[in-house]
Amino acid sequence: MVKKLRFILLFLFLLTEVYSQGKISNSATFEVSNPYKVVDGYSKTYFIQDNEIMSVKLGPKDVYVQKYKADKPEFVSEKKYEKYFHKDFSFECVRELNKRFYIFYNLPHGDKEQLFAQEVDFGKGEFTGDPKLLIVVDSELSFRYVDRDAQNDYAKFQVLPSLDKKTFLVKYRKFPAVKNDKKNHDIIGLHSFDGNLERTANREFVMPYTERRMNIMDFQIDNKGNIYMLSKIYNDDSENDITDNIVNSRIELFTIKKDSDKIDITVLENKNKVITNLSLFDLPQGGAIAGGYYNNGTGELMARNSDGIILFKITEEGKIYDPSAYEIPLEVVNEFVAEKEQTENLKKQQKGEGKIIDLRLTDLDLRKDGSILVIGEQQYQIRTTSGGANSHTSTGYFYDNVIVAKIKSDGTLGWMKKIPKRQRGTFGQGGMSYKYFHNQQDNYFLFLDNIKNIDLPLNKTPSLHSDKHGGYLTSVKISDANGEMTKNTILNFADTEDFDLHQFETDRAVKTSDTSFVFEAYKKKKEDVMIKVTLH
């Protein structure tokens, strides 16, 4: 599940080799920097501070810190570190904490796993100080299985900052001692730190339920150091959400106060609803808010089919309050689907069955006026095996329609919209999904699409966009006041011969204002460029 602002702009730019200001369409303008030498790396992370952008790029042996200007995209400086880290080091992530920046990495030593942090000075664009040892674990760790803002699919430590980035949580899971999920009880490490990397709590917990009966959904720490965890608990080993027409699962909230080693458990009264997924976000004043989707408890594939949105808030003491649910209207479900499917959806509703499959909460935007924007995307994978004796298994990754809902400050539903799209790839997210940002009037969604979808009728299913096979950069603008939706095609990036964006990943773009963003793109001849796009 990704709770991060994703970016998809592998695009805009396949313009020409004119590195100046230009115009993409009536809805956007761009600026392109002079080209500079490309850096090949398996991880590239970008940050903005004042009017500067910094990237941290890790290759097989070397690390690069690069600086750029943000207002007028321009390469400024580069610092290269050759073989700086030990050959056995394993990259975890790069994080901003308390206006400082750190590379987190794991350095195993014998049967121990060790988490270190190396600070990067933003102003100077270089490392500062020596690596700091944060955690030593006297056993092997599992690859993390609750994933958010991942920069490395094979990391073992999960680093989760609070909203104000002045405290953070490091979570890990010990490798199971018993390789039987009906008997194994997970051991979870939860270590808290302040913004200066000083540890404030050091805890390990044996989960009260077996691995088979417990599905951990999400973790979060608030700015006061309180930790929250949401889990789906099954009543038996079947992992069925419904047994004999009775809900067989429940949601439990685990709360660990800042100065406590005790877990307080609160059960969410979901009654006859099956919760399909939930995510946690901490609140500015302390405590947290949870959001996700539910099924009414009928029909097939209940763990995947959603009928509506669920939201609730959490006090610092772990009490649940202000629970609310919002049914997804049939008219929204039936937008941009074939007439035959519309008829099938009507029959499902009459039977009380789930409406939208594989809907995942991807963004939850808390506004200063108390309103909330809830954004979900249909995300799923399909594995295919072929070849008989010499069989081969491949995985297809799908990112489809986006459902956007505005919850007003009084808790009522303002509007709900569907953004139609169908994207398929074979190398993970790649250039798929979307980028979201907003200003005081409008919400913007940017993604790569098939040009056939620009004037898509309400009774037609979107044509498929295949990742790394061209596509049109598309902008959808939704009015915050009334949900009015407009759609524009910005650029066909398959027409260009000057840019190769196959290496671009959606989380490498940086928002620079309410209506502009920058991203780095690979230009042929072993060169990169920085591109700034302004939407109108």
C-alpha cells in the first residue's frame, strides 16, 4: 500500500534540444535546464529547501549528492563519494528529519543487524560528520511487509517520520523462529527517536496473536512520540472475513504511549462491515486519523471489493472517535464502464455486493479548514505462468481508476468523482499511478494515459496505457468547491527523439509551488536534464 505523493511525469518533455522556456499546451509551460552528466544509480531521492533542490543517488559502489536551482531549473554542483560505505552495507532509505537529511543503511555484523544514519548537509551538498549507529538487533530480520514510502523493496528497517518530522519511528520484524504461521507470533521492534537522532524509546513486542490470525495494516508515530498500529484480527485460522454469514474479522488499534512499554488495545466497532484496507496519518495536534475502505459483508472477494470509505480519529490515549462511513454511489461506480458492466453493477447493488475491486487508499489530505480529501486508486497484480515443463511466471502490475472524495469540515460528503484510467506494466510501478497536488481552488492529478481516453464517454471503459510504451501526459483538474472536473492532454512524449525516460520513476518529482513541479529526466548521450512544469 503506498501512502506517498507519487509522480508520473515521465513525460513532458520529450520536447527538443532547446534548453529554454517553451509551451507544452494551453494548460502548461515548461523550462528545461542545460544538460549535465548522467548518474547511474539504483536509488534516487529528491528534496527541496527554499529555492534549491538536492538529490541523493546511490550506485553499486558510489554515492552522489547533487544540487539544482528550483525556480529556474539549473544544475549547480555534484559531490561524489567513492566506496564510502562498507561493501556489505544495505541501503534502507533517505529521509528528511527536523530540516536535516539522512541516509539510513543496514550493516550486518556476524549474526547482528545494525542500522546507521549518515547525515547530508543540504546547504553544502555533501556529507557531514561520521555515520551514527542507531540500532543493533541480535538476530536476523525479515524484509518488511508493511510498506509505505518505500525506497527499497528489500529493506528490513522501516523509518516513519511524524507529520512535523521532529520525531520518527523505526520498525522491524524479526525472522520467525517457527516457520508455521499458525504457531508463530511475530516479534516487532518499535524504536522511537527525536529529530536529532537521539533514541527516546527502545521496545520489542511479541504480538498477541499468531501470524495466521493477524494482518498488520499500518504503523504511525505522532509528534509527541505516541505510536499507533492497526491490524485485522481473524477469529480462526481460515482467514475468511465472513463465516456462516457472520463477520469473522475485526480491526484492533494498538496504542503505545510515549513513556510506556504497554500496548493498549481498542476494538473498532465495524459491526457487519468488512474492512478491506486502512492507513494511518498523525494529526498536527497529536493523535491520528485512519482512513480506508469497507465492504458491506456480502458478495464474493470481500477482502478486495469495496462499498465505501471509512474514516475515524484516534486520541493520544488510543480512543476512537468521530467514526464515519461514506457509500460509493452507484452512479460513480458506473461512470466510464461499458453498458453491460453497468447492468451487472446494478444487480450487485441490489444484492448488497461490493462495488469497486482492489481500491487502495493512496492519499489523505487534511485541510486547515477541517475538510479532508480522500484519494484511492485501483491497484493489483496478476501473475501468469506459461511454458509447460520449462514454465515461466511473469507479473503484471495494474494501476487503474482513481476515486476522489471531498469530506466537508462538518463531516458530510461534499462530492465524489472517478478519474478514469487503465495502466499496465511489468516492472513495478514505473511510470504509472498519478501525481496529486492542490491549491486553494483546485486539485490536480497528473498521469500518463492513452490518447483515446481524452474524450471518453461515460459508457466506455478507458483504453489501456502500457508502461514504457509512449503515452500522453494528462492533467485532470477538480474544483475543490463543487467537484467539477476538466481534463487536458499536455503532451505526447512518444513523438520525441531527444529524451529517453525509461529510467524515470514516478516518485522522483518535486513540487515547487501550488501549480508547478520539477523532475529529472534522462536525455540521450549520457546526459540528464532538470525540467520545470507550470500548470495554468
